[in-house]
Amino acid sequence: MSDHPDVLILGGGSGGYAAAFRAAQLGKSVTLIEEDKVGGTCLHRGCIPTKALLHAAEVADTVRAAAQVGIGADLTKIDVAGIHAYKDSVVDRLYRGLQGLVKAHKVEVVRGTGRYAGDRSVTVGDRTLTGRSLVLATGSYARTLPGIERGGRILTSDDALELPSVPGRVVVLGGGVIGVEFASVWASLGADVTIVEALPRLVAAEDEWSSKQLTKAFKKRGITVRTGVRCRSVDETPDGVTTTLEDGEALDADVVLVAVGRGPRTGDLGLLEGGIDLDEKGFIAVDATLQTSQPGVYAVGDVVAGPQLAHRGFAQGIRVAEIIAGQAPVPVADHQIPRVAYCSPEVASVGLTEAAAREQFGDVSVIVYDLAGNGKSQILGTGGGVKLIRAGKDSGPVVGIHMVGERVGELIGEAQLTVGWGAYPQDVADMIHAHPTQSEALGEAHLAMAGIPLHAHG
């Protein structure tokens, strides 16, 4: 055990362990400080368990629709304990694999709560560790609204993951990714769901077209969507919980999920006292190399302002390890990081929204390809579409791709390559997409934008 490793990392989530593994690959000695389990929020309380719940919800929807494809099946029971057992088994298998990788990379793990001690040092209990370089990767926490206390029938996403039964009625405060994913799960499992979003539309960070498509699909599923209205108060009652909106409407439910985003875990770590600059929202200020205001101290993941995505933190961890090792990795702009909301239908995107593209380039060209023309989407019974945005009027590269529909998240890899490489519509139109696959929808959209639509109407 060394108190003076080459690379010291505070936080073992996606960004932290990626930095640890890559630094070890590059010949550095690495110590990782983690107060809970390596894998962080993503593996234990975020990405993986929520997507396991979403898959269980998809199975329930599939069984309900079995008769439509000539299969005799009835949804007779929602076994919540069984769903949790399935979810936990997925997490456990991945965690065991991650523990094996920690051992294989010879990363020392120090269990305990670390506190920044200045320079490149962190204290854990009565032990002080100092790295030649320090990486801060402490992640994020589930935020709540002022005046709303978590507990009882008032849940955060952490609580919702362990709810022992399907509530009859749910109010979800927040129409971002976390809110729409849990709303989708509960609706599929039989709950009456209402989403309340203060902004004018759901998933407001996405293209407006995507928001409209999702809202339309949710309403068709029976999910009530209330946008452009704020929550005034949430009060528990003997039989449930009442949410009062600013327009005076009162919504009664069994539980309320507060899904208003996540904040950076930078409080009570001694960062400001140690000379680490934070912005007004508590995020760690970094330069283009992800170095903080203290030389040799870096920050990655949810503590750095920008999209709070596990794969962003993972990529930043790798990049920082390579910078520490003297390499010069190419940075990836935040807007080129793929984004997926795994609700039903899924919302996937990469690149600029139409509004952002118009602001940056002035003239843009836009094409929307309806999934009604895609054979595999018809087999799956999904609606939705693919929206392409190119810079300039019939001249520039594709700068944004937005998709709504079942399983469109699996298409985001090709979409990212298209946007990341600055491809022109004809470049993708010339590629051959296997038939019948949903990837053909991307090909058809690019054919249409290249001026040679085949299956596009109008």
C-alpha cells in the first residue's frame, strides 16, 4: 500500500474507474478512494438498474400486446419482488466483473470518505494520500425542490429503484430523462402517471421535434403530461400525498417522485478551502484539459458542468489518464456525445438541435423520415421518426440527428459517427444498410436529404 501513487483518484464511478484503468494501462501506479462500491451511481443506483426496470416494463407491454401477433398470453401478475431480484442480479454480475478488472489492473482501492486536503492530497480518516496527480470524480446526487423533504411517500430516483410495490397513482415532478424513464416504467406496470414539468416541454434539452413526438406517444399511452407549470407544495396525507401546482390544481397520488435533476457532489469535500474553484452551481471549474485551478488536480464526470452522462465521465476519465501520461488525446465536444432516454418510445440524439444549429449556422436544412416507412419498425409496432439537420441550405455536413421510436437508442452509434466525422448526406446515403433493420431509417433519411428519397413520402 502506497500513500504516494502516481495517480490518486477520489471517486470510483464511471469517470473514476475509467481513469484508474487507463492510467494503470499506461504504467502508472494508481490508488482509488471510494466510500461505497466501485461503479458508482451508474452501476448501482442509475443507468444499469433503471434500464433493467425498463426492460421488465417492456416485457410487460409485450405480453399485453401478444394477441396482436397471434400469441396467446395473458399478463396475470406483476411480481415486483421478482423484478427487483432480476434487476439486482444484473447489477451483481456487472459488479463482480468490475471487481475482477480492479484486481487485474492492480488498482489499490481505499475504502472510506475522502476529503480534499489541498495540493494533490486527500485525507481518508487518519490517513493522508498524495498523488503525483489527483483526479476528482465524486459524481452527483439526486436533487430535490426547496421545501420538499425526501422521505415517506416523497421519493428520489434512489428510493424509486427499491419501491416494494407498483403504486396506483404517481406524480413525477420533472420531465427530464430521469422523470420520463420512471414514468414509462410505472405506466407499463399499470400505474396512473402524471408528469409535471415547469419548462414548456418534456426532455427540454432535446430538439423540440423530439419533445413533441414523445409527448404525443406518452399521451397515447395514457400518461398525463402537464408542462409549463411549477409545483407549489407537496404534502403527505393519511392516504397518500397531494401535489399542489402554482395554478391551484391539486394532484392526489400514492407517491411523488422528485426527478428534477442531479447536483454535483462537491459540498463538504474541502474543495473551496483547498483552492479548487467552483462555479455558481457548485461544479468544478476546469480548463480544456480538465485541469482544475490547482496544478496537477483534474476533475471528470458529473462534477464538471455539462451533460451528466456516464459515458461522458468514462471518456473524460480515459482522456485525463492519457494527459497525465503525457499524451495529447483529442477532446470531444459535449454536443457530440450521444444522448438516449430509454423510455417507451426511446429518444436518442447526437449533435445540435435545430434551434442551436440555426443560431450557429444561420441557414440549415431539415429532413424528417417517418418510421411508418421502415419495415422493421412496422414489425415492432413502433411509430416515431428520424430527423436530420445539416449546416447550410443544401450544402453542409450533417450536424444533428434526432430519433424517437422503440429501440432507436441502438442506432445512436452510426449517428454519432456521422456527426462526429462531419459526414455529408451523400456519404451516408451511399452506405448499404441491412434489410429489414431500423438502421435503414437512417439510410433513408440521408437519401432524402441528398435529394434522392426512395421510401420517403411528400
